[in-house]
Amino acid sequence: MFVFDTILHRARHGCQTMAYPEGAAPALPDRYGGALRVDAAKCSAGCDACVPVCPTKAIVREPGKPVSLDLGKCIFCAACVEICPSKAITQTKDHRMAVQRREDLFLGAPGAEEVRLAAALDGKLKKLFGRSLRLRQVSAGGCNACEADTNVLGTIGWDLGRFGIQFVASPRHADGLLVTGAISRNMELALKKTYDAVPSPKIVIAVGACAIGGGPFIGHPQVLNGAGAVVPVDLYIPGCPPHPLTILDGLLRWLDRLEKP
Amino acid sequence: MNSACEFLLLSNGTSVPWGDVPEWPAAAFVEATAAELNRGGRLCAWFGVPENSATRLVAVIAFDADNTLAVGRSEPVTKSYPALTLRQPQAHLFEREVWEQHGLLPEGHPWLKPVRRQEVNHPAVGEFFQVSGDEIHEVAVGPVHAGIIEPGHFRFQCNGEEVLFLEIALGYQHRGVEEALPGGPHRATMSQMETVAGDTTIGHATAYTMLLEALAGTEAPLCGQWLRAIALELERLANHTGDLGALAGDVAFLPTAAACGKIRGDFLNLTALICGNRFGRGLIRPGGCKKDFEPERSAQLLKRIQVALAEVAEAAEWLWDANSVRARFEATGTVTNRQANEMGLVGVAARASGLLRDVRFDHPAGWHRFAQMPVSTWPDGDVFARARVRWLEIQRAGNFISEQLGMPPDGGIYQAPGNPEANMLAVALVEGWRGEICHVALTDEAGKFRRYKIVDPSFHNWTGLAMALRQQAISDFPLCNKSFNLSYCGFDL
């Protein structure tokens, strides 16, 4: 009977792939905090209440300097937002966070209150990858949450394939790597070998707090605190884990596939 | 102490003074543990506690039928002791781990090799078991796999298509979770517990917070325990639904694969409705839950879960109706009831081999003391059984949440717990979606962690997958693997 059932189901549900990016992005839950904004100018003199509550030591305030929050290390627990007496750290609810340079994730200083989003690829790389990007995924000390929310992009709702982006089963077939996890030392060799096996030119995308800076495991002797320790990273997508929409936005933004406003 | 003394009994989610735990000389302790296991006990945890330059062995045993846990320890021992594995195969990985962590040699252990130890820039996987013969060939898979999957290495000994033996080498995901805990809790501990296995955030976070509350001699407010139980079932719904879809995908049955991939996301979004994060990060904290759960939110959750449950019921029905699916699921990757028992399997894998084994039922703690859940079993031990148990549990979890949302307990959701007491041992078991999560903590003079042991259900169950592959076609490995869907990082810690 399932043949008829499935046909009926298909007819009833129609196309379930979201309209984004042509249409609106899917609604995010009301408690989704999104990227943080840090107005260091609002900090009271000498206040460093946010520094000790951060589980990943993503916030520093050196004497005489403005507070600085590293959104790459951030696991978005919002402990700093709750404790800040002057509302200098706030949640923007914005899902967009992907950047090309590590320093674009440091928030606080005037003019750098929010992340500096990635620009679109240009030139040869855009010509090569803009309409067809094949990625090999390497989890190296990941907890399976970043992996799961990357996998979600392949389901019918998101349908990553419509953008020409696909995860492949061999580094030889890939244009680059999508790396998750804090980079356990036990995966160092495998990550290096996988990278070496990808033909040049190649790119690396670090997804999640672990792959950017070690995440909750930062500083453990068993990890290398992010993909950058082993391979050059071209795109950083923060989150713990990043929402699938954050990952998709990062990929499309970088490939210049987003609708121009 | 003498060899006649008995193990100390305790309930799930409680603590006992470390000094009250009975002790035996190491050899007698192994005897006593084997005797307890022989009379129906099950090994939840077996680990070492460093003491001066020696190590004490500790056993946590579950008597499921009696709803009781038992704990015992050895006197400090150095160098070696007679292996428990020779009498109880379920101890084999535990003894390898103790050997790796404390250098204690289990004399007579049949296959002593590292579990997750680092060797320069890869895990020390050691020598693999090999079958020799002209017709035999060896297949090596991993650590990096052909999809978006965590890393692990699988070594098959094959005769043609037939797998004679599979050995699984893990450790690639080792992040030093346990090593970081002595002296804690630290600033990052709660976040690390939420990411022991990220797909089991609620399960591991619940076990950890239960332990802290037990060590402090307090309990979270009932409403907080209630919300934890709801979140635990939401986590089960998301993962079981995803697994049904993935199993369908592995036999190229696309309707269910496509539908379940989407519905899994719907369940994750319900967890995000409660706390903003699809995996439940930030929801559970020592002392209860961190986010208020207003009646409007509850009503919205109830409405949306009914829709998702109806959709998953439809998608599951196609799966059971299709002869092509049954032909691939049935009699594939069979683990017999006896094998499952001897290996100490837990969770879905155990129940699919007919074992009545479920922490929510056998060792109720938290909200499960007031709202019991029937145990879902299937007798056959094959891929079909593991899929079927998931489907039964999806229905039970759906009913549980729907019922519970209608009867929230009064009171607050959070009350800061006290500090952990000094020199206490606490045990917490939680039935995560994969199976029994066991956390054991021992505090020092100052009430800080002296030793913290985590046993993810995958630690028990990876051996089950290796056994399931014997005499199977190697082409059925992905299907068998998916039917267990075990955690790499939860095992590697």
C-alpha cells in the first residue's frame, strides 16, 4: 500500500524545500540568541564581571583596555549577557556569523562591535567553486552536534544540492574540507592526510566553536584548539553548534549565491 | 574486611560515604564481583581510583530486577590482579581501560590493547586480530568515513563477501573529558558534559546534574525534574526518528528516509522551542532547569508535537509495509539474547535482543519515580528488531510527553544546589536514547571531584556491533552500523 500512501503524502505536502534564499529565511525560535554584539564603550570602568563566567575564556579585559569577546571561542551560553550590568554584551538574534579572517570574530572595540561577515569569493576561486562545490567532511574531536546540523542541510527542507554543494565520499573528489571538532591529537594525522589528498586549489571551512578555537575543550592537552593548527582555514562559522541556517548562510555568502538586497 | 562482606547497596541518583564502601583484597574483589554478576548483576562501571602510588578498583553493579545498585572496591593494588574478563566477558573493555589509565595488568585478559591512548598524532590502535588463509582478505575502513560521520577504524577479516571477524578501533575523538575533571567542577565542566556526546546533550547533562545534586544531598525542584524528563524524551524522539530515516536510506527506501530526515529536524526544533538550542544546550543546570516553561510554550509544544508524531507514524508505516525493507532488515546482523547478556549490552540494542533493560523502568530516579514508562522490547536481535524497538519507543515517548504536558507539577524550576559533600561516592544512571548513561563521582576532602567516571552506552555496545557482523555480508556493514548508531566521542571521551 505504501506506493499509494507515499503518492498521497507527496501530493498533500507538495515541495517541502524552503524558499530561502529567494524567499524569507525559516523562522528561528524566540529563545535563539544569535550572534553577540559587544559595545565595549558601554563597559563601566574596571568592570570585568563577564570574564570569569565565560566557560571557554572567550572574553578578556586587560587593564586599561576595552573588553574583547572572541565569537570564535564562544559557545553562546549567554552567561556574559546575563551578568553584564551595563548591557554592553547583547544578543542580536542574527543567525549570520561566517567570517573569512579569524580576527573578524573579535568583538568589542568601536567599529568592531559585531562580526565582520565574510565577503564573496572572487576571481579564480569563484569561477571554480561558485556553482559547484564538493566537500569532504572531517570530524576531529567533534561531539556530533555540528556534524548533525551539517547533515541536516542535506534533508528535503534545506536541500543543499540545489546550490551545487555536495558532501563526497573521497578527498580525491573534493574541492575542500569542512572540519568539525576541537582537533583531537588522535585525529591530527588523519586530518593532515585527508587535506593532502584533496587536489589543489582547495579550501577549508571550520564549523563550530571547537573547530575554530577548541570550544569547551580549549586548553586540554589532548586537543589542538581548532583546525587552524593543522590546516589553513578559509571560512569560520561560529556556533555550538551553528544553526543549519548559519552554516548555509556562510556557504552561500562566501560563494556569492545570496540574493543582493 | 573479609571476603564474606557484601557490596553496599544504593539507589540510582544517591550518594554514600566513600569510607562505607566495602573493600576486598584485589583477587577476592574480582571473585566477589564475579559472584554478584553471576547472580544476576550487570556491570555498569569498573574503574580505578588512584590512591598514593597504588590504585583501588571500583565496581558499580546493577540488579535490574531489584531496582538496586551495588558498589564495592578493592584495597589499593599495584602492578596486576587476576582479570575479571575471564569469567565475565562484559568486563573486557573496562579492564583494558583500567590497564591503560592506571597501568594495572589484568592477568589473563585475552585481548589486552589500548582503548584511546595517544601515540604521537593518532591513537595507539595496536595489532589487529588476523585470520590467515589463502582465501582470506582484510578490509580497513576509516578513521575518516564516507559521509558526515565521526571517525573510527573498522578492520574486517573476510572470506569473499562474508565477514569472519570485525575489530573496531576507536580513540580518534579523545578530548580528555575525564582527565580534566579531578579538582572540579571547573568553569567549563557543564559545557563539557553537554558535549560528551552532543547528540545526547540532555542525557549526559541530566546524569551530571543528578550527581552534583546527590553529592550535595539535595534534589532539583520537581518541576525541573519534570522538564528534564520531557527533554530526555524529545531527544529520544529526534534521534530515533533520524535513525529510522537513515536505516531506510541504507536500504534505498527513500520515502521514509526523506520524511524522517525532515521530521527529525521538527523534533530538534521543539527542544529549541524550550531553550533556544536544537540540542538542549543551556537547558539543564545543577539545581534544575534554566529556562522557564510557560503554559503558552507548553501548549505550543503540545500542538507541534502532535503534528510531528502523526507524520512520523505515517513514514514508519511505509517502512513496515514494504517487503523490500523487511527482506533487508530481517535476519541481518543478529545478536542473540545470550550474547547480548554476556556482553552487557544496554539500551535499544539490548531490548532488541529481548532483554528487559531500561533505566527509566529498572532504576527510576528524578521524575521517572512518578511517571513510569513501559519497556519496549523485540526478541529477534536483528536490524529489524533494532528498528522496531525504536518505533515502539517513538510512540511511548510521544505518549509520555503528551500526557506529561497536561500535568505539570507546581513550584519553581530551579533552586541552586548546595556544595558537594566531602568524601562521597555518587552514582547516576540515565536512559539516554542509545541506552544507559552511567556517571560516577567521588569527592575529595574539600568536596571537589577526586575521580569522575563516565560510561556512555556506546562503551557497552560497540562490541555488540562487532558480534553482529560475524557471518554477515560486508555490504551489510553500513546497515548494521546504523542499526546500532553508536557514539564515537561518547566512547572516546
